[in-house]
Amino acid sequence: MHSLSHKTNPNKVKFLQMLKKGTTLYSILTGSCPKCHEEDMYQDKNPYHLNNIYKMNDNCSQCGLHYKIEPSFFYGAMYVSYGLTVGIGVAAFIIAHFFIGLDLIKSFAAIIIALIGLMPVTARIARNIYINIFVHYDKDAVKNKNKI
């Protein structure tokens, strides 16, 4: 029987630590409450259920955070969404044109397909990024809510 020694890649460990509960990236990628990370902000986790894409809970039942910090709060997420879609468009073009070797027309078609296909995810991620700019993780948020 062979003894396999498993060495952990330090870069992989650092990446996985960025995805742990308590990090901003965790909240952004999971759509969880940015303050306590205990509950989903969205009523429906699947962004491809288009009728429910923007339906959010009003408050976090765990820490009490009110998600819509002020009226029309998430309008600012449009600017984040713009940046995300530019990045996706550039990446789609580079992959289609330089790696796959498609001509310009087909490469631009790839951009359109990528943007339409990823629109629900982009919309959610933009909202998640935007609220995480203003609300930060508090490991004691649930305990503090229960004390009140």
C-alpha cells in the first residue's frame, strides 16, 4: 500500500479562506446578509427565475439589518453592473476572438450571448457588491440583536 503525501497548495488555501463565512467575497458570491452572513437576502436563490430576480427580504431575520438602506438604494448597483458587464464583454471577446479564433462578427455575437446569458447573475452580483460597500460583517450581529 502506497503512502501518499498530500501537500496543500498555499495559494489554494488562501483562495479558500477568501470564500469563508465572515469575508466580503462570501457575502457577494452567496447573496447572504452582509452583516451576519446567516440568511439569504433574496427570496429565491436562483437568479434565473426572472420573475423573482429582484425580490428581496425586507430585513435579515437573524441580525435585523434592513436591506434597502434608503429609498432607491439599489439604483447605485447599476454602476457596479455596468463595470461587471464591461468586464464580461471584454473577456468574452478575448476568449472568442483570440483563443477560439472567431472572426469579429462572431466574436461580437459571443459578447451579446454572454451578456444576455449572464444578465440575471450580473444583476444579483452587482446588488451584492453594492450593499457590501456600505455594510460590513459583524460576527456579533446576531448576539447584539438578541440583546435588544
